[in-house]
Amino acid sequence: MRFIFKMENKEHQSSYTHILKYTGLFGGMQGLNILIGIVRTKLVALILGPGGMGLVSLFTSTISFISSATNLGLPTSSVKTLSEVYEGGNREMLRNIVRLVRSLSLMAAVLGVVVCLLLSSSFDVLTFSWGSHKLHFALLAPIVGMMVLIGTEMAILKSVRQLKQVALISTLNMVAALIISVPIYYYFGQRGIIPALTLMVLVQLLFTLHYSRKVFPLEVSFRNNVFKEGNEMLRLGLAFLASGLFTTGADFIIRSYFSKYASLEVLGIFNAGFMLTTTYAGMVFTAMETDYFPRLSGVNKDVAACNLMINRQIEVTLLLIAPMLLAFMIFMPLVVPILYTSKFMPCVPMAQVIVLALYLRAMKLPVAYLTLAKADSKIFLVLEAYSSILMVAAVILGYHFWGLEGAGWGLFVTGLVDIIVIWVFAHFHYKYEVSPMVLKYATIQLPLAIAGFFVTRCLGGVSYWVLGVVLVLVSLAVSVEILRRKTSLWKKLKQNLAGRFKR
């Protein structure tokens, strides 16, 4: 095994420098991925148009739904189990659990393929109001199986802190997606969507296996007691599977609604606005799943350590993402035609509303991961269920009465209710205490966000750009100054620069 067990003290794991370092690592890699994605998105938008991108969205949401329904919850439950063993330093036990996880994952992948094939007719009826697409959904089966395997292998790498490899895999996948998808879409149009998706996921699987086998040999075991050995992990995983069904199911229902009762063009525009905001903000949120969740799982029994880690994660996340979100909101009218085409401009008002919801998400996610870290599967299931049901109802009702912008407000309402429920629940159930610093930074950045939103709705011309840019610069200055004082990275950077000049 080519990795080193490294026991870090809890204070160091929760330090601003550590969080900023790994958020910077994944944020930087995500930034590169975004640049590659911009090129790919622009080309695909030009080739396929809103209707074609709506079709891609429909197929990808179907893949996510079925893979989440059949992966036995292993991508989540295995992180907790592996992280705890990794922190304990028992190498032999860790290798055995990895072998067990891979064995269960292979079975889950086969299950995913079979389920997709059996339900292809049902998905056709649920998602399309015209033509027969049973064969298209059946052809998604291999992709579903590969996605299950990819999810488990990535969980293994995250659990043993192979974070640079995880970031590298993400970048390689983006490059491969660009090289594969654009020529296929160009020559075959919408007929090339499923072949392109299949090849992209196959390459992603190969990249993931290439790096994961360097850490652990590719071993599986199908002894009669494999389910007995994995009983605890499977019990926890099945609860996460059920909760995952609510999340991906909600996404699937919303996209099916747009496809059946609006049009593929409307679905494509909705998906463009949704992905534009959530994907590009994901450069900060990715670090949470990759670095923060395994660390939180490792100290989940220590209330003080959990509170310290959660609050500092919220602080750093909010400070990093706030200027980015505000800039995104202000420059959205310029960004959309650059990244897509002018046909996607109707998504701008909706996307600006979703940006407000992402501020709430930045403050909610670190607390929400506490339920996962403590393996409270029933509670996690209930929280995910109510949130998913609320999101479906709010988005559909919002679109029905106020169009695409109403769908954006549906997502905002869901985010607002989520953060209230999760913070209150964590306080009473896990003794979570929000820090004064979290409240302080929120009272600075949130009013700037609200002011920016009013600029987008009330101003135009020169006043729009002048006031909008001023708000972005103020938000950026506040975040930079606080992070400079709170971390040692700035000091190290100056020392490195001084050393180079002396040479």
C-alpha cells in the first residue's frame, strides 16, 4: 500500500490553514476543470442547442437516479467505516475492508445494470410524451453499472486521504469529456448523446481504477459470508441509499416534469441555469465532500472537536465563496451568452435567484455532514426526504405560477427552510453551537449579497455596473483581509517570494 498513515491532531485538522489549503487544492483543480468545461459547454450548446442539452440532462438524471438506487449506499457508508479504521492505523484491517467494499460494489453494479434494463419501459413513459425511447434507456445500463463502481473507488481514495489523486482524476475526466463528446455530437447530433456518455464514463472508470489500484490491489472476494461481514456497512448504506433516492429522485421528477409538461428546450434552459450556478460554485463545495467529510467522520464522537471543525469550515467556505457568488450574480448577463448562446438568456433571472440560495448552502452543508459522520441513518433519511419533497413541490409550483424565475425561488425557499431545520436540529440533538465568528461573517457577506440582488432587479446601464462592481470588490476585500489574518499561508507566501528574490 503506497500511502502513509498520518495522525493529525484535531486542532490542526480544524485549522483555517488546513481548510484553506485543501479547499485551494480542489478549488484550483475545479477552476481548471471549469475552464475546460466552459469550452466543452460552449461547443455542445452550439451543436445541440437547448433541446439537445435538455435531452442530455434527462439521461444524466436518469443515470444518477438508478445508480443511487442500486449502489447499496456504499459511496457514503464506506467513507465512514474506512475513515475510522484509517485513523486507527490498522493497515491489515483497512485492506480487508477495502476488499469487502469492492466485492459489494461489484454486486451492486450488476444490480444497477439489471434494474436499468428491466425499468427502461417505465422510464420512457415517465419522461417522454412523444415517441418510443425504451431502447435509449436500456442502453444506459452499462453506464449505471460503471457509475456505481466509480463512486465506491472514489470513496476509498477519499477515505485514505489520497486527495491529490482525486483532484487529478477529476481534471483528467474533464479533458477526456471534451475530447470525446464534442466530435461525437458534431458528427451525430442528438443520436450521439448515449454513445458519448458511455465512452466518457468508461474513461472515467479506467482513470479511477488506475489510481486506486496503486493504493490498494484490485482484490474482491465472494465468500458466503460477504454480506455478514459487511452487515453494519450495508445497514448504514441502505439508509443512505434510501435518502439518495429522495435526492436523485427529486432531480429526476423535476426534469421529467419540464420534459413532459413544458418542452426539452425549457428543460435545457432550466438545466443551464441550474448547472451554471451549482457547478461553478462547486469548486468550493467539492473540498467539503473530499477532505472535510472524512476528517469530520474521524472525530465524530468528540463534540468539541466537531463544533470547532464545523464552524471553521463554515467560516472559510463562506469567505471564499461569497465574493465569487456576488460576482457571478452581477456578471450573469455577460456570462450566459459566453458560456452558452443567446438562446439560453431566459435562465439569467432564475440563476441569479439560485445564487442567493448558494449562500445558504455554504452555511448549511458543514452542519448537514454531521448526521452522516455520526451514521445517524434514520435521521439523515428523514431530513433528506422532507427536503426533497419540499424542493419538488416548490420548484414545480414556482414554475407553474411564475415561470423559470419562480423555479429559482422554489430552490431558494427550499434552501432557507433547510438551513433553519438543520441548524436547529443539530443544536438540540448534537449540541452544535454556532460560533460568533460565523454569525459575524454572515452579517457582513449576506447583506452584500442582498444588495447585489437588488442591483440586478432595480438598476440598469452604468449605475448597474458601477454599484455591482463596488459590491463585489468590498466582498472580496473583506474575505481576503480576514483570511490573511486567520491563516499562515500569506506569511509562507511572502517568505517564499523573499527567498527567491535573495537568490
